[in-house]
Amino acid sequence: MTVPDATRTRGRSLRSTISSSGELRLELAEREVPEPGVSEVVVAVEASPINPSDLGVLLGAVAPGTLRPDGPDLVGTIPEAALPLYRDRLNKPLPVGNEGAGTVIAAGPEAATLIGRRVALFGGSMWADYRVADAAAVVELPDDVSTAEGAALFINPLTALSMVETMRVEGHNALVHTAAASNLGQMLVRICAADGIGLVNIVRRAEQATVLRELGAVHVVDSSQSDFAERLTEAIRETGATLAFDAIGGGSLAGDILTAMERAQPPLTSYTPYGTTVHKQVYIYGSLDFSPTVIDRKFGLTWSVGGYLLTNALARLGGEAIGRMRARVLAEATTTFASGYTQTIGLRDVLEPEVLAVCARRGTGTKYLIDPSSDRST
């Protein structure tokens, strides 16, 4: 990784635009880098991971394999039925990249002590050569945490920790998590093991179950097996889980979890058609399956399904909880919250159809890192 001279005034930023006609255009736009404000810093980005949330902004409903070159850009077509979903972003070039890390190369007078320091930050616009941010929003990286490791210290770690904090605040005692062999899921396994929290991990393949068991996961249930419903109910009964976080989104899984939670409760002493009074909650936080969410109601009336977004969760949890979570992430950056990368690519590589198709597969154990400095002119 190379850090550019602080006098450089222009930089590239990856932008994704959906036009009112339904065209998706991905481009590297070169722009002037603004002068930092009094309490701002300019960060030369050296590492930014490719997260599922980034791919949602980048691609919308376009399959990466259908993208085609148009000069230096990539273009695709949003399915007509999906276009209304993007009403509020039409004809607006959106920056991409939720988190990353790099070196501070310039700063306003109130942040001058950060010049030359390696920092991590999140909040968008990280798939770029440079990022201007308020100094209060960056976290200085310890010497034993590499820039690549620091690049992924926000989205997945804070999401996993916020799930546990939400569990406690809402009065639950254990969790269910789907797509549990993901990078985030593996972090959650480590957190729950360390904190003595019951965790039911739902996976879709036998090899994913093996990965989690090797990490020490106790309850791993494979949804592809014929006895999935029975095994899920038993795991929920053993842990007492009444809260679930679902990364799948579409299909019947959310309803299946609620059904298992109901069946795991002790039998009612007297019959009621409304089911048990124990509240059961599923939060959907991902869209690995874009099909409709199907709720086949077999679990009474004491339940909820809702959406879960990290920024909203952090706002609810408050500053004290956020500070505690950030401190833990830094302290355990190379252990609990470590992320390994399958491959590092340059910023220009994102606009190579073959490269983007591979990076967008979202396979278990595969995480890609963008290093803008690798193809940045200096």
C-alpha cells in the first residue's frame, strides 16, 4: 500500500447511478478533493472490504453477470418490476463503500495531530482514493492492527455486537442466527461463546456446519436436511431462544423460526387458540433471498417480524453502548473480530465484469478487499 502526497487535489470515487429509464451505470468519477474543515481530516483510502450491503447499493437488482462494458463504465438494466423500489435514488450518482481504513494526509487545525496516523472509519464513500470525514468519526488503529484488518472493524463487528445488546435490552436470553457461517456469523459464534450466550446457528450446507463446529458452536442446524424443523425446535428448546436475526429475508425461514419458537415452549396448562404468551421476535437484516417473505402463521399471536438496520440499532442503544462496543472491537480486532480476505483488488478492478461477478457471489468464507492505492496514480 502506498500513501500519496498530501498535495494531490483530485481523486477517483466509484459511483452507481440508476436512471429513470432503468439503466444502471457504474463509473469511476474523478473529482476535486475538498479542503478539510476545521475539525475534518482527509484520509487516503488503502483498504475497504466488499460487504453485502455495498453490493446492494452498487448493483441494485441487477445480476452482476449481466453487466456489460460501455467505454470505461459498466452498464446493466434494472428489471422493470423492480424499478419502483429505487424511486428515491433515480438519476443520483451514489458513492459506494460503507467502511474502510487508510492514512490521514491532511487535516483542519483542530485535527492536525492525526496527520500521518492510520485510521478506520465508516459511513459511506469508501470505494474512493480519498475520504473527507469529521475527526470525531475516525478511529485510530493500534500498532498491532494492520490497515487491512482495520478496514472491516465496523459493519460486521458492530452488527454482531448490536444483536447481543438488542437481545439484552429487549429481555431475551438467547439468539437464533441464519446464514450463520458468514463472516459476521463466525464473529457472533465467538462473542456468544465468550459471553455465555445460547446461540442457534442455521446454515444451508453440511460444510458450513463443519466450519462453525470447528469454531466451537454448540447448536448448528442445517436447513437442507429433512429433519430441520425438529432439530431447530430442539435447539431452541435447549437454549431458550426467543429472538432471531435473519440474513436470508425471502422464503419461509422467518416463519419456520417463529413456529419452532412456539413449539419449543412448555405445553399450555389450558388451551387457547392464541398460543403461548411468550413474545417471539424475528428481525430481518439481509436479503440473500429476494423472493417474498412468507409467514405461514402457526404460532399464535404473540410474535413480531421487523427490519433491522445497524444505524437504527445504534441510535436506539445509545452512546454508552456504542462506546463499549467500539472499545471491545479494537481490543479484540485480531481475534474475535478478525477478517480474512480471499483476494485484494484495485479500484479499477471493480469495473471488470469477470472480477465483479466473482466478488459478488457472497460465498461462505470468501471476502474481498479493495485497495485503491494499488492502482492509484501518485
